[in-house]
Amino acid sequence: MFISPRIDWDLRTSDLASIRRTISRVLKPYSLEAGTASAYDARVLHRRLSAADFAVVEYGSAAIIDAGQMKNFYLLQMPLMGSYTLCVDGSRTLVDRGDMHLVHPRVALRMELSQDCRLLVVRTSDQRLAQIEQRQRRGELRASLGYILTRSCTQGASLTRVLDYLTGEFMQGKLIAARREFASVAESLLLSALLESAADLSKSSFERPVDPIDLACRYIRDNLDAELSSSAIVAASGISRRRLFHGFKTAFDEGPMAYRRRLRLQRVHAQLLTISPDARDISEIASDSGFTHFGHFCAAYRALFNETPSDTRRRARLNSLSAESTRVRS
């Protein structure tokens, strides 16, 4: 799956009010709560297709979003990094990297984003998507979650490839932005792939049976500070080592141990964005997250975030000083 380490963001800010205003104009008004006490490093990329809006959003820390009902449009969401949890009628459903989530009109959307969540969102009012709603209702299925499809399943393969292309093109290319007819073709391709992915859905597709890769991911997250072996992760998933590694490669383009290392790096990143008078040394934070070789840690950190740990801390301090200066002036 395409994930670019370098994105030419339209907006990057630590001011939650600013990012909320921007996203509200692009998608819809919503409420935003801080999920942790960590500082925010929010970013948004927005592009317009023919009639649909395409956005990539991340907050740089955990966040709770309550968007209410979608009214007369649909949202197609997919975590490019991290995950989010849907909170509906007292139930909680994990939407992880590798899942695609279509939110219907009149469906209320409340979700808790992980601190490392980078979210792809497509907004469209195309009424052809009502066909998916009708299939869901005919099957007497609960419509409160919308439609969730795992990209590794047969139905999601074509849609995944289309989204991979569009994500890469918007982040780094110029073709779609160059001419309006290209944007119209891209939008038609996306909607056709989404409709095709839902053509043969059965009731079991919506019931979301427990996926072994989800089990492994949760096990890794729940034991992030433990010294896990790959054998322990295989045992937690309940499938063979070969199937586990193939599943991780398909969903995340990395193995389970690399996935674990990425989560640890993202936790260090969030801690470096948090400025406090008693801030610890970077080497100490890295050691507490299981990195025993500081040079290897710095190289892996830069490869993931396109900046050094010192750059992150320096930027967080500048943002903190800027926010304090703004508060004093007001």
C-alpha cells in the first residue's frame, strides 16, 4: 500500500481550532476533543476531484471526533497509518490500517483516533452509493456502523489498488490536478471500484468475524513494552507463521516485528511533541521504549518521520512558545 514519508501538507499547526475550521470547510462541521494531554502536530492535505473532496488528515496525537450525522453525503475513510475506534450505541469497533469504512448519510459518526492515525477521507454525494445502503438494509443488517471492508479480502482488492493510486497521485503527482477531465475520470473510477467491491457482499461480510491479523495487532499493542518474540505473536493470532507474515505484508507492507517497532517509534514521537519543564533526554525516552542502540533508533526515526528526534523536539518547543506568545497577546 502506498504511504509517502514526504507530503506537501496544505496546513500544519498545533492549534486545534485552526485545523478544525479547515477540515469543517472541506468535510463537515464537527467537535474535536483531545484524547491525551500530548501536544498536537495537526496536518491536512485537501484536493478536489470533479464533485468529490479528497483529504488526508492527521492530528499528531490521540483525538476524539464527534461529527454527528452525514446528512446528504457519504464519507469513505481509510487509515493510512494507525487506527480509529467507532463508538456506536455503547459498542466499540476497531477500524485499522487496511480497513475501508463507508459512512452513509444519516449515520452518526463518533470515533477515537489513535495518536499515530493518518486518515484518508473521501467526501461525495454521489447517489449511486445508495445501492450499498440498500443491500445492507435488505440483509437486515445494522446500518449504524456504515459499511466496513477489509482490503485484504477479495472484494476489497480492486478498490485498494484504486485508492493506492489516487493517494500517491495526490501526495506526489500533478496529473489529476492538471486538467478537470482527469479529475472526473479519477472520481468515476473510484466510485465504480467502491460499487464493485460491494457487489457480492453477504451478511457475513458485515458481521466482521474476528480476523487473525487484528488479534495479532491487538496483542502487540497490549504488550508494547514487553519483549515479545515472533513466536508469541504467531500464537496470539491462532494461524501459521507463514499466514501471519503474509497477512501483515498484505495489510501493512511490513512484518509483525517491524509493525511493533513502528508503534514504538510513534510513541516516542508523541512524547517528543509533549513539552514540559521536566522533559527527559531523547536517549532516555528511546531506551524506555525498547531501543537499546541509539544510532539505530535515530536512523529508524528519521526514516519514518523524515526528521531527527532533535528536530521534532525543537519544533515542538517553537510551537509551544508561539502558542504561549499568542495567548499572552490575546
